[in-house]
Amino acid sequence: MLEIILYAFGIMYSPGPVNTLALLAGVNGQGWRVLFYCVGVSLAMLIWFLLIGYLGSEFIPKGYQSVISILGAVYIVYLAVKIMWSSFQKENSNHKNTEVSFKTGLVLQLCNPKSMVAIVPIVTVQFPRMQIEGGQIALWSIGLSIMACGAPSIYLLVGSCLKNTAKSPIVMAWVNRIMATLLFFVAYRFVFT
């Protein structure tokens, strides 16, 4: 079960469009209003977790789980390499003052390919491996969706409290390196457990 939490943490808390938008909102001083955005993100994740969690087994036979596991691990390594590589790149970023809302968070996360990267391996490989089924799927989905709410919330907090530090490429480079390392570990666990 630790693999599920580590994988979800690594993928949900790594920089992506949802978290970056929350960080920028915090840097731009939008404050508590962005919490509704985070709730929208969480609701979108809950929708996807429940939908794929309960219907995923109908579409993906158990015999394909090891193939999905290997493909998932390969893709996770690809993401980890990209995240790690980006931590060594120097780039200038312009911070735009973009208003975010509940609707923004919900729609962005429903359309975010990164959410599928988080959800599909969990519900099609890790849930069956841990024998999570029936009502347990709903409980895990709720817990993981709450965890998903925490990701943009933390980026918002970092942006709000540490405006100058959050803009630092060095800080964000180390955040990327830590997240990439977690993803490498998760990819290893996908294949070798």
C-alpha cells in the first residue's frame, strides 16, 4: 500500500500544469480564493478515480496487468527523466496574474493527461495487486482525491509565503530532482514487486 501512496505523491506533487498554476496564483497574492481551485482539482480526481476504479476492470483483463505495469513503469521513468532533465535547464519564466476558481481546477484536472498517468496505474495495477475492490475502491479514491487537493494547496502555500524563494530556479530544480527520484523508485516497484 505504501507503493500507492508514494506513486500518488510523486506524480501528484511533482510540477505540472495544475500545481504550477497554484504556485503562480500564490506568488501573485490570490490567497485563500485559490483553495476553491484546489477543491475543484480534488473533485476531478475523485470523478476519475471512481469512474476508472469501477469500470477499469471491465475494460482491462487481468492477464494484461503485468504488461500495463511494465508500460506504466516505462512511462514513469520517462516522466522522471524529463523532470530530472528540466531541473538542470536554465529558463526564464514570466509570471502572469491568472485568476483561478473551482471551475478552473475542475476542468483543468479533468482534461489534464497527468491525471490519467496518476490514476490508471493505481486503479488497474496497484488496486488489484493489493486486492482493493468493492467499497475499498471508493474509500481509497476519496483518500487519494484528498491527497490530490493537497498538491496545489502546498504549491499555493509555497507561492504565498515564499514569493521570492518560489521564483528561484534553484529551489524548483531541487523540487524537480526529489520528485524525479521518487518516480524512479515507484517505477522500480511497479516492475519488481
